[in-house]
Amino acid sequence: MRPVHAVPVAEGVPVAVRHQLIRRPPRSVWAVLADPTSYGEWVVGPSESTPLDQLWPEVGSRLRYTVRLGPWSAEGVTTVRHRELGKELELEASFKSLGTARIFLQLRPWGEETLVVCDEHPLRGLGGSLHNSVIEAALQLRHRGMLPRLARVVEQQPGEVLRA
């Protein structure tokens, strides 16, 4: 298992790492992560998501997401870069001219529950070259909304669905 902690990306700029305890076992959390159509329900930003490949979340599989802000909307693509079934999912989200971001989700058993650790940072393009403490603060705010939403989605699923 990889250690997850804040590692400086640039001088004085830590990586946004946040965690959430979810009152369900890792297999239940993984069931939601493995459903590419559910990302619009819990990821802050996208309003909907559509799989581009039937193999989600196999390495290399992709989903398209739509971000809406009033009458404005734009699409991006997220690609699975690493996966350890039921434990780790590492994604690269691409949003046109802003570049890409790395999102690493790790599921750690915590008794009968799951500790989800999310590590995200700009990777390529404009976001990567402008990476600074302000962007990190924005990512922390995003995670503060996203991880509780993930917990709600997982915890509201019927038990029989999550065992499938």
C-alpha cells in the first residue's frame, strides 16, 4: 500500500489530501466508484457522467463528464491510470485548456467501515504550471464537499445492490 501524505509538489505548495470515514465496508464504496454514471452525483463540478468504454474502471477506460454553470457548459474526460481492485483508483481528469489533474482515491478498511483518502493536484497544462497555494485551498474546498457527497451516495444504497 502506498503511503498517502502531503508531499510538496513545488516549493511551499502541498498536495491537497483529505479523508472521509464512510459507514460502509470498502466493497460498498468500490461499487459506487465502479459505476461511471454515478460520478455526477458525488463529484463536485460535473453535473453528469457517461462511460466512453464498457470496461470502467479498467486501466485506460474513460468517462465523459459535463460541467454546467448557468447557461454555460463544457465537457471533459477522465481516464483511469491505476487501479487496485477494491482498494485504489487513480484518475487523470482532463478539462480542455485548463489541463489535467491527478485524483487518487484510496479505500482503507476501518473496522466495518471505510476510510477514503483523496489526493488531488493539477498535473499538466495551465493548471499544472499555475499550481499554487490558492489552487490547493480551492481543492480542499472541493474535497470538503465531494467526500461527504460520496459518503451519502454510498450510505443510501440498499445493501443488496452493494453486494452485487
